Amino acid sequence: MSGHKKMVGPVIRGADADLADAVIEAIEADNPGEEVLVEDAGGYIRISVPQRCRLSRASLETALGYSFELSKLELSLSAFAGRMKATDDELLWYLERQD
């Protein structure tokens, strides 16, 4: 077995469980072939993917069933692992600088 994988991704407040479920579904869709780990600690839900985690607005809206501005997700983020890059259409968590 190779070394420990570095995990990145969002941590959603537990009070926003419906949103967290949709984020999980969208991250699974946006990161095909990657292992998506979910740790529900009650007060928060940590969603992790090895190395790079992509969340697109389109996938999140499909999971939610309605239009959603990604900037509003930041209100439900209690933290995140890795660096985060945000655009209107996607959020990306990653380990190293992406030049």
C-alpha cells in the first residue's frame, strides 16, 4: 500500500444536512473514479477526495433540484481541507498551487 493520501474538500455545517447530501451527490458526480469519503460528526459533515475535489454548480443544482449560487455555499462551510479556488461555475479544493 502506498503512503497516506492527502484528502481535500469541504466541511459543511451539520444543520445544513439537505445541502450536505446534495453536495456529496454532486461531488461524487464531479469526481468520477475517485473515492469520496464522508465523515458525519453531527455538528459538521466532512467530505473528502484524494488530492483534488471538484464541485460544479451544474451538478449541485441537479442534486438540489433548483438553481443555487455557489457563493451561497460558503455560508454553510464551517471549514475546508486544502486550498480553495472559486468561480461562478465551480469550486475546486486542491493541495498545490495550480498555475
